[in-house]
Amino acid sequence: MEVDDTDGGETSLRSKITSPGESLTSSQAFMRGHGTYVEDDEVIASVAGTVERVNKLITVRPLQTRYNPEVGDLVVGRITEVAARRWKVDANSRQDAVLMLSSVNLPGGVQRRKLESDELQMRTFFEEGDLLVAEVQAFFADGAMSLHTRSLKYGKLRNGQLVTVPPILILRLKSHFYSLPCGVDLILGLNGYIWVSKHVKDNEQEGEEGFDAEAVYSNQNDEIDDATRAAVARVSNVIRVLAAHFVPLNDTVLVEAYEWVVEQEYTVKDLLLREDVADALVSAVATARPDL
Amino acid sequence: MLSKSEKSYIRTSLLSEPPLRADGRSLLDFRGVAVELGVTALANGSARVRIGGDAGSESGGGGVCGTEVLVAVKVEVEDVSGSVDGGKGRMACNVSCSPAAYPSLTMLQLDDFQSDLTSILDTTLGCSSLCPTNLSIIPRKKAWLLHVDALVLADDGNVYDALFLAAAAALHDTRIPRTRPIEYRPNNARSQASADASDDPMDGASGLDTHAMPKATDFELMDYWDEGEPLVCPNGMSWPICVTLNLVPPLFYLDATTVEEDATLTRLLLLYSFSTNSSNTRLQGMRLLGHGEVEANLIKPLIREGEKHAKHLNQSLFAKLKSELTKRIPQIVPSTKRNK
């Protein structure tokens, strides 16, 4: 298919999915963007994805890709390494992210000076394997992202489980913290890591009254009742099913899907083990939200 | 790698009443298992097994890709005239792992893991009690050597069960080429006589006699409509099936995902083979993995429980293979249909 300037061409372009090596258009009239290369005066897709065009710039947005960070993004990550004055964090990006010791909240208040003793007890804050929610602060020269957790909303995660989806399915929204009505909190990391956990009431959130380092850096789960655990498992499976069918995720989709599952009285595992249930769920969500 | 709170969340969920797993399965539920036969054209038998992964999608879809193992069996002629065990043929197993399946492991760690997998597959399948009885080509001279090569394409937990399922399916799929022993006999007297009688050299007996004879020195491949005969497992036993019991005392669960495996201290691998016509069961192997400990008196009931699940797994695999293989009889293009 040739790309042309008419409106008809643009609409057909929008729905077009490329395969690597597919010729998109002539390079004389258009500029190549990400996901494309030029050969023999032709712009050719280098990845499988959807074609996008801004004026004369042709890009292909890949279907499966690593997370492309932007400053201000909310991400969920896992500590992979404790290094000198910094942690290395796996955030599903091309390189490990970096969390500097100076970018975390330390016990004793925000105004406190960083001490040498903090460097020696970095593992009491975060150790290998720990999950955290953070914000992308800046980029290093090599493109690695630097994170910070200098907010009471950010920090170590507990009381729940992690679900991984392709990052492209997480839309940029006003807030990425949700409380579902079923007593489950969700953190939709833009890197495709989704934290599903027990709901914590706002007034019980750690650090509300001053900063309670003990609670913020705790590894201990709260008491969680069976109903909440079941809800966490159900929400996780709903996310897995929707992700498997490439449904973009946000809170309304998830609430709708969750209510549909409860209404139809399916068990948690039906979603995972029965294809008919999964397909029905996806079509139910699609009919409820025709814009998706 | 999991955080402490994730580990404790998984363990508490498992030990709560009723037990709950991260994806809502009950303790003894398996994820969907897909078996596909005849996936590599150049091998004598091959199979691909996938446990879990996204339903219905070929390439993993948008979520996790599950555990995927590919096994190919290739036969090779081996000179066994010098061997001590009578030269009945043998199996050589090798397992390799795709680095993409274990992105967090270094090459050295990956090598270690590969040799772990190879050793358990090789010691179990290479056991003389499981050596197929029809590998001999010419007794005490030539025999088939079965190369069982496995490739772990993706690992989302329970790789041992997937490995043995794939190996069993591939061995079921394997066809040994039909052979006929031959002997070269220069029969001087008769050839001279026939040369006198007529000028046609094809007249009379040829130098190559292709009848079965006790002193055969070589063999030829028979041209036949199918690819050969299936492997015959001795005593009517099935190929070994592995069940991994993930122990969280006082209970255990099956088919752990990677995350659950990380949160489980001890795993008990049990390898069974079942007789196809009687209720005879053999325990082919057993491994205790991990750094936990197990009460000695727990082992016996675990072995009994494991047998039940292995039997169930074996029956489902057998039913699946049977339907796959009967589909392939009018064979022009090998049909490869995957099933959940």
C-alpha cells in the first residue's frame, strides 16, 4: 500500500500493521522515523507494528517492545543490584534504571543530611528483589533513567502481587494509582509492571503523620483476609486475559471486566483455564466500550 | 528474584484455608498443556510442549509465554562391535536452554543449568530398562543410536515436567527406518558359468543377496510407504513422566510458575513409567531440589500421591498422542495440529 497525502490514505494507514521488511513509502517524499530504515529510496519497516505519520515523518510503533521512559512517568521496578550510593532497578527498559541514594526518602525527615552511615545500610531500605514504585526523574548520558521516590506515594511495595503486561498497553493517565471497589489497590506502572495489592486506607498510609521509615521500608505484609486475596487473584487474572488479547488497560476497563466476572459467577481460575470465558470477557469489555 | 513480602504473600496464600494461588488455580491444577508432534522435518521424531502461556495465541500474545520445550530425536548408525553390553543400541540425551528463556542467568550459570537438565534426562532415559528393543540393526555389529535433543525455548516454571512430556511425545513420534541385512558373496563358480551361458550379467544370482541371513555384514534401508516402525519400549512400559511436587509443608502443589518456584524452598521430582497393559508402575527416578528439608516419613505418601498425578498426566498425554498419530496415517503432509 502506498502512503499518500489524501485523507483516505491516512485512515487506511492508521489501521495498517506492518511486518519487518515491508516497504511503506518512497523516501523522497517522506522522512524515516523510529522503526523504519531507508533502502533503495524506500522507507521500510524494521519492526512489526502500526504505522504512524506526523506530517512527513513516518514511524512504526512496535507491537512488542521494551519500555521507552519519559520524564515524569510512574514506573514499578525491581531492585537487581545494590551499588555504591545507588540501586540498580529493573524497570523493563533496555537498560537497568538507577535509583540514587539521594533520591529516596530517608528516615528522619526530608530535610536531613545524607550521612555516610546511610551508605553502609542501604540494604535496610531496599535490597535485591524488592519491588518499588517510583517516578522517572531524569536521564543519564547513556539513556539510562534515573528514578526518585521522594513522595509519600512512592516507595517499597508489599501486600500484593505483580502482573507483567506489554508496556504499550498502559495508557498515560492523570493518575496511575487506583482503588477498585473490590478492596484492591492498583498501581499501573507505565513500564508494564502492574502492582495489585490490598487496599490501604488513605488515612492509614505510612508517613502521613511525619515519616515512619520503619513502615515504609518494611518487608512484612499486613493481615490479609481470604476475600481480599481472592479479589487480588481475580484482578490479576482479568489483567492477564485482557493483556493477552491486547486490550489497553485503565481503571474503568478493569472495573467493568471485574464486575462482569463477578456477575457471571466465574471462578478465578476459569479465566485462566477456559478460553471461552476469556473470549467472552474480552468481547463484553469491547461492547461496553466501543471506543477501544 | 522476589522480594520478601512477595514470597511471604505467596506462602501465606498457599497455607490459607482454602489454599489460593496467584492465578486462582487450586493446588493440583495444571495450566493448559499444548502438545504438537512432528515439528522438525529433518528429525526422526519431534514434539513441542507448552505449559501455560496465553490461550489461543501462537506467539505468546500480549502476556506471559509459558514454558516451552522442543525435543527432537535423530537416529544415527553406530558401530557396536566393540561394546560390552551386546550392542543393543542406546539413547544419548542433551538439553540446551535458549538464553532468551533465562535472561537473568550468565552464560556460566546457564551452562550449569543445562548440564543439570541433561543429567536428569540422560540418567532417566538412558537407563537400560528403558532402552528400546528394536534398535539393533545387525546383532553385535551395528545399532541405532538415538540422539534425544531438547531445547528449552521459554521457562515460566515447571520446566522438568515439560521436558519429560516433550521427550515422551517425541519418542512416541519417532520412527526407526526399516532395514534389511545384506551380505556380499562373490560366487565365483556360478558367475563364470552364467557368463558362458549368456552375455547378460543380470541373469542368475546377483552378487548382492538381500535375503535375511545370519552372517549379514551390512544393511540397506527399505523403501516403504511409511517412515519406519515406532520405538518399542521394553516390557510394554511407557516413557517416563515427571511430576514435580512443590513442597510447602504440610501440603504440596503442582505446576508452579517461576514466581511460585522462587517462593518454594523444596521441590520433589518424581519420575514414573507405567505399563500400558497392566497396572504395573515403576519409579524411574527421584530428585529433591532446593535447600529445604523434608520429614522422612512424608516421602512415602508423597510418592503415592505423585504416582496418582503422574498416571493422570500419562493417560492424558497418551490419549492426545493416539489421536494425533491416527490423524497422520493417510500421510502426505504431516498434520501438525496443536491442542489445548
